[in-house]
Amino acid sequence: YFIAVAEELHFGRAAQALGISQPPLSQQIQALEQELGARLFERTNRRVELSEAGRLFLEEARLVLAQVDKAADVARRAQLGELGELKIGFTSSAPFNSTIPQAIFSFRQR
């Protein structure tokens, strides 16, 4: 919610973009400000602007969301077998033939 308001600099437009009404959005932003102990927006009857704390918080919030997206992508790719480790063990006395390279190739194809 915070990022939507920060990008729109207007509670009404942000609420519309989020598909919610304005009062709950305002309440959520106020609750966030109380939780942080910082005023994130400077509000007047005519405009909404980010405070210095809000500007810095916005930078960090965007980084957090980008990291969440990356984590979700890693989880999806791991589920598909695109990430992770393949451990292969064999002894020096075992003959090295095409079985191991074929197994690695087959694993990568999946």
C-alpha cells in the first residue's frame, strides 16, 4: 500500500489502483507510520508528498520487494530442477565410461 501511495502521491488514485476504498488505505498508512514511529508523508488539503523518512523508506521497500520476487523465482526454479546440486560419487577403481556424462546430460535436460 505504501508504495502505491508513494508512487501516486494521491490517496484516492492509489486506492483506486489497488481496488480498495480510500479510508482503509489511509488507516493502513497511518498504522504503518505509527509502527515505524516516523511520518512517511507530508499531507495538506491540496497535496501529498513523501517526507525524508518516506523517501528513504521507499528505497528500502522497493529493494525488499525485489528480493521477495527473486526468492519466489528461485523457489520456482528449484522446484523445476533448474537450480540445486547434483552430487555424483564414484571410486577411482570404477571404469570411467560414457555413463556419467550421459547421466549429467540427461539431468540437465530435465
